[in-house]
Amino acid sequence: MEDRPCALLLKFPGTNCDAETARALEAVGFVTEVLPVSALKPEKLVGVSLVVLSGGFSYGDYVMSGRIASLVTEQKIGETLKDFRDNGGYLLGICNGFQILTQLDLLPAGSLVENASGRFQCQWVKLKNLAPKSPFLSQCPAEFELPIAHAEGRLVTKEAAEAAGYVKSGAAALVYGDDVNGSFERIAGLQDESGRVFGLMPHPERFMKARDHYDPDWEGQGEGDWGSGYWIFKSLYQAIKEGEV
Amino acid sequence: MSDPATLNPLERIAEAPADHYRVLKISDLDGERLLELSKFMKLSLSREDMLAIQAIYAEWDREPTDVELEVIAQTWSEHCKHRIFGATIEHEVDGKAETVNSLFKTYIRDVSQRIFDRKPGFVLSAFHDNAGFIQLDDELAVCLKAETHNHPSAIEPYAGANTGLGGVIRDILGAGKGAKPIGSLDVFCFGAPDTTMDHIKADDVIHPLGVMRGVVRGVRDYGNRMGIPTISGAIQFDDSYIYNPLVFCGTAGVIPIKDIEKKIEAGMKVIAVGGRTGRDGLHGATFSSAALDTESHEEDQQAVQIGNPIEEKKAADFVLAARDKGLIEFITDCGAGGFSSAAGEMLEECGGVIDLDQVKLKEPGLVSWEVFISESQERMVLAVKEESLPELRKLADLYETELTELGSADGSGILKVTHHGNTVCELDCTKLHDAPTRHLKGRWTKKTGPVDAPVLTKPGEALRDLFTDFAIVSREPIIREYDHEVQGNTVLKPLAGASGDAPQDASVLRISGSKRLMAMGVSLLPEWGKTDPYAMGAACVDECVRQLVAAGADPGRLAILDNFCMGNPDAEEELGALVETVKGIAAVAEVYGAPFVSGKDSFYNYFETKEGPVSIPVTILISGMGIVEEESHVTGASLRKSDSLLAIIGHTSGDLGGSVFARRHGLENASVPATRAEEAWKCYVQYHEAVKKGYIRSAHDVSEGGLAVTLAEMAFSGKAGLEIDLCSLPMDDDASKAAMLFGESPSRLVIEVAPEDLAKVADLFEGLPFAALGRATTEHANLRVEWGKETLVNEPLADLKGLWKTGLARYY
């Protein structure tokens, strides 16, 4: 029997980071299935350790980013997904996946709205790891870089105090080093109370190798020729492997 | 009842029974009436074309249907048939007469064929498919295609550019049995962003700023949603583009070599996949083959379609999955001409039947010709084996795209179209592709000569001035709106270097499943072409090739594309400029062994303003792809180490013509530098040897703004200041200081090497123009350029970078 943990990546119409995200998952050791959402059924989660929502523009994101995808997911596997999390399953949302997660009530309340610049922003950003114990960030250094590419990545909460609370509670696992898009408290990524649900706007799958960095002389991080994004997937893989024992 | 021969076309059409199609009696019309009919139906066919059609029908002893006339108009349109590139041109250069029998055959196809013969197995497909393919490795091939979408973008910038990119992406999906799009390029020509309104001499023309913003957002919203990184591009600003902005969109793809060949056979089913068919985009192909005026802005809104990238994304996911399962026998996109072009291309030899009743419509009530030529977006047409249909239907359901069976191939050689039980079109496909050869006249008279360079009293100020020019300022605000890293393969990004925001020449993509990479580059120099189109053509090929080689591509494995835009081909001087441009690109491409594998042209980019017609200058975009053997060869354009030495490869001419400096300093008709192709080629081969040996830390091409701008741009990585001395610069004896600093002679590269490697690199360039220029330094953060004992430039790099970074940002 396959002893590698299984990841299930949901592909909505308009999801477009599925191939490289699957490649990243495979690189750290996951068996990965990319599943078009038309074929999604509750049974598909059986035997799966990790559900991934990758980047893209699900259904075009014309209504509000991630809105329709969250409704489709809710309708197809809503309850199953919550059971999956309660029973030890992991959920990762990257960029559009993070936007979808925020609307599925699986993360602390908050909305990802249009960047303060009013623009799509494709650039590299500095990040601070505020949750070194998170299963998603345990092998990441205190500060690292990743690329972002989004128009709606500004995390807002109803009251500014809520966002400040996320920083105190540790829900704000990842924050930008600079004010990139107007996010409250510079929040770039959120985790839930279990620590097994994590969403972030930056794209770790785009920085798997040192050579992916914009500076050809970037010196690398940790062992091997890996980029910072690799360590997010690797952390997760380790956490799931250890959880299995 | 009046005499039918005197009826005007409107009456003639009204006379035919009103139904979903009409038979139009044309046999008794004279040339004038035929031309009126063509204009009335917006067929964009000339009197000669209409007479030819009349003759064909006389031979068949029947009258055409409106569907047939529309099909012929689409097929013979300049957009689909490139009739000017196939024309016989009586050309005169400086009083000497010559005859060009087809620019395409003489200067594009034949030149490329000779290169194919020199490099067997490298070019796997050229000219006949949607895009040309070159070999990447034993398993995979890559392709590139670029299209223009000028007229739609002039009228509706957002939608025009949106569908421009959407269309070229479909070209790639329809290349071979379906290539995977992996990267896009976008090149624009606009009026200057600071154009004042009183400078625009026609009504209903969108201000250049509105055009720019709309076009950029159109490209952004299609490319980003499709998940294809936009990695390469260029923008030119010139007054002549106010009325006719140019929008070039290109996409590269990758395909297994075994899936390049496609063939349709009798018995196969023809299916459509993707979006539905509506009244949007009627007459796009014929519309784009005519000039614009204020009226066309009002009338032809329906020729511009609205894009829906998610529809296309679903179709793309379906196509690539179906190809991987071996279910596709033939595929092409629905572009200009809609089903008529797609089915026509597919069935031209085999023949077959298309049933329009099967077509899924956006709205009811479309008549036959509307269904058949509608250019509604996001549709692909495939030929498949009947037994594959059930599995294809399942895949279409899985990816949530609509699949429709349209008809079948039957081996009859006849394209037959039925609708509501009637045969609305029955054409011998071979006749569709026999448009009359056009006869045109061209003339070119030399415009340039030696002009004294101005005496440079303050070269530093001249340099600062250049860094505010729209030709040079950073494209960062636009580049950041494009996702250039989706797919996770963009190794050399459009902005890179230690600071992440310094300009690069070519971009380089990793290719999943291969150790090799692909570089993409673009060049256009319309300013040169205004006075010396031959030099422009030559230099564009040179610059594109140089970018690719600089980034690490193997100079022996490059292929290029030619995309032409011009004003009025019936104006002799304008067509003459085109002929000279074509000669220029052909000459240099042949020396470099860089074959043309695909090309496209756009005519009638002129506008009837209140003060007469304004044409764009003949504009050539050369875009190219190159194979990079391994990742270690990838070379950026930004200074990397503070202990480095800098050197220049290539000869500096004293000619300032075509340069940004010349334009800003009012030098008119100054000689434009020639491309010394033989020498440049040797340099590129040696440069690549240096790359393979690991000697090159970085390399930047010398282009707009000349050497001084190139040096500063390299140092925009923020790693060090530069100490440069021009005393050993390889150059014309009489080159002025202005030419040394700001001249734009082609074929030059500035390279950064480690101190210990300089002698070894110099050895490689024995007998070629090469000189050490200076060094990086941590002693200061300036660009300091000396000439012997004289300090020409000593400017803080931070100041120059500040000017450069904010020049366009203020307007975008």
C-alpha cells in the first residue's frame, strides 16, 4: 500500500495554479490528485490527508473573489469538509484558495478585498513567520520572501481590533514585512485554532528552487538548493507524517 | 418593376426572398455595382475580387448565396490571406526599378527554407499550422505565435486587447493537436501619455492614456485569468499611433513532438468546443482589412467581441486533457472568419458537411451567414474519430465546457453547409483559396545622410534627460499588473537583479519535463523605419536575436516571427518602406540562421482626420524564441558583484539616426547605423562560448538610449557603482561623444565578468570588436564615465533610477 500521504487539489473552472502546486506537493512527497470540481463528491475525501485549494480565478472571480467556488464547495462537500478537519485533516488555501477558505467559515473571520493600490500586484514580498509552531511553517525561518500575484489580497476585518487580535492570538501566522496591499496588521496568512487550516496570499509553489528567486545570487535557505516555498510544503509533509505515527 | 441591372445593392438584396439565407443574383452586375454590393455587405472585397467571383459563378452556371459570398470574403480578406505579402510589386529604390513577386515567398519563405535546409530537424513546422514549432529536446517542441489586434483596440481598448490575447492563446491551443500555452508577450504602440487634447485632430478618438490603460487591463484580465505568465513585451510611444494604436499579442506553447502532425480524413466527426455563437464579432476579419475613420468608430462596434477567459480556460483544460488521451485528430481555433475559416481550413482538401442547426447559439434568430462567420470568442473546432466521441463528451462534462457535433468530413472536396434543411453553401474548397493576385507599386528614396552631432557640453544632463523619455522609462507599473510567474517556471523574469526591479532583455522559462529552457525576446524600432526602413528591419532581427543570445540561448537554435503593421499599402512611398523593411529582416535573418516560422501582417492602419490621413510608420515587430541548453546558462542583465569588470562586445557607429537622443535633440534625417551582421554573428557565437564556460555574470544589450543608459540600467540592481573609460571603445574614427554615449548602433552587448576571467573572455573575441570598459566599485554609487582624462558623466545611480522608475508610473 502507498505509504505517502495523499493530497487532493480541487480544480474549479478558472483555477490555474493547479499544475505547479501539484508539482510542489509531489516534490516534498505527497501523492497528489488534481480533481475537477464537477467530479467532487464527499467520498473523494476518504483516505486524503490534505485538501488544497490552489491559486487562480475560480469562475472568473467576477462576483467577489472565491465567492462562487465557496458556494459550490459548500454545496458539494460542506459538512464533510468540516468533519475532515475535525478528524485531523489538513486544509491549505493559496491565493484564490485562501479567498475561498475565508468564505467557507474555516478560518477566523475576515475578507480579502481589493488591494489598497487598486491594482493587480505581481511582485516579491518579505514575510514574517509569526507561528513557528504551525504545521505549515515549522521549518520556515523567522523571515523569508515569496512572490505574490493578486488584485484582492487586502485582508480586512469588521473592526480593526479583530485583526490586531489575530496577531495576538497567533491566528495571523504570516504577515508582510512591508505594507504591500493595505492588509490590516499586514496580515498575509491566517490559520484556524486547530492549526490544520491555513490560508495565505503569497505563492509558495512559485519559489521551490533557489533559482526561482529574482536575484541570481540569492543564497538559499536550509539544506539543498531549495527556495523558501519548499519549506512550507515540507513542514506540512513532516507534520502529516508525524501525525500518522 | 425596375430593370434589375440598375437596382442598387440594397434593392437587390431586398428583392431576394427574406429567409435565413438568400441567393443573390450577381451575374448581370457591372464592376461598379459589384463593388457597391461588396461595400454594402461589408465584404471588403475589391472590384477585381468581385469580378473574379462573378466569373467563378458564371463557370458554375449559378448565383451565389449570401453565405458563400461571406465565406469567400472571409477567406480572401487581407486578414486571412495576406494578399499584399503575396502581391506582385513594381518597386523602385532610389530610381532603380525592380519587381518583387511576393514578398512572402521571396524574403520570408525562401530565406527560411534555406535555413531549414542548413539545420535539418530543428524547425518541425512552419507557416502552414497555427504556429511554427522548433525542437526543444527529443520529446518536446516549442512554438510561438504573435497576432495584432489593432482596429478593435482602437475602438474598444479593453475588449480589443482582451480578445487579442484570447485569440492568440487559442492559436496555440489549435497548433499541432493542441499545444499548452506557457508564456505570453505583449507589445504596444501608443500616442504619448501626455498628448494634449487639442493635438488630436479627429472626433471620437480615445486619448492615448485611455487606450493604454484599457489595453493593459485587457491583457491583464485575460492572461492572468488563463494562468499564462505574461513575460515579455515592449511599448513604443509616437504621435503617429494616436489614431491607430498597435496591439501585438503573442503566446508560446509546448507540445510533444508526436502530436505536431495532424490530419483529417473522411468519416471523422467535426466538433466545436467552448463558448456559444452569437452576433458579436461579425465581420472582424473584413473590418480589420480596412482603414478607420470617425464613422467606423460609430458603426463597427459589433465587430469587437467581448472576452470570457474562463470559458477559454475550460476549453483549454479540455483540449489538453483530450490531446493527452490521444482523442484529437485535428484541431484549429475559431478566429477571424469564425466557423467558416476554421471549417474551411479543416475541410479544404477533404471536404465535408457542416450543419448549422447543431450550433449552440447565444441568442435565437441568427441567419445562416451570421452563424457561419460569427467570431464569437472561446471556440475551438476539432476533428475526431467517431468512436472517441463518448470519451470526449465525458471530458467536456468534467471540465464544464460545451461540446457540439457540427458535422463530418466526407472526402468529397466540397464544403457543404446546411441550415433549416437547406443547403446554404456548397463550395469547391480549392476555389476558396484562389484569390486574384494583387498588383501594387512601391517606391523608396533615401532620406538620410550625415548630420553633425550636437556638441555635448553637459553629457550628464543629457543622460538624465534620456531617463525621462517615454521610450526608456521603466515599464514596471504595467509589468506588475501581469502575473509573470504563474505556472512557476519563470526563471529569468522581466524585472530582476538583486533589487528585483531592474530591466532584463529576454525572459526565460523552464519547461516542465525538459532540462532545456526557452528564451523569449522582442524588438521593434519604428523610429528607425521613418527614415531608413531597411536598417530598421535589419536592426530588429539583430536586437531580438541579441536578446535571446544574451539571456543564454544557443545562437544555433533560434527562430523568429515577423509581424508587420503599416498604413496605406496603395500609397507607393508607404509600400516602398514595407518592401525595404522586409529586405532588411531577410538579410540579417539569413546571416544569423534564424528562420521565420510564423508571421502576420496588418494593413490600413491609417485614419482620416480633419487634416487628412495619418498613417502609422511601417512598423515591424520581431519576436523570437531560443533554446537554452541548461539552467546554468541563463544570464540576467543586472550587475551582480561589486568586484566585477565590464566589457563591451560590438562596434559603435558614429551614426545617431533613429536614436532617442537624436529625437530629443532635433537631429533630422541623420544616418541610421547599419547592422554589421557577419561580424555580429561571430560575436554572438563567441559570447555563447563564454556563457557555456561560465565566464558571463551578466550581460545587457545596448538599445534605446545607447551605452550610457545600458550601463546605468545594469547598475540599477544596486550592487555597486561603475567606473567606465571609453578610450578603447571599438568605434568609427569620427564617432562623436554623443554617439559613444547615446548612439544606438546594433549588435552591442555590455558584459560583466569576474576579474580573473577577463583575459580569457578577451581571447575568445580575438579579431572581433571587444574592449574592456571598466569596473564595478563600492567606492561610490555613481555612473562615472570618462574618456581619457575627461569626465563625461558622473551621476548618482539612485537619481537616474528614480527618474527611470517614475517616468511612466505618473501616467499609469
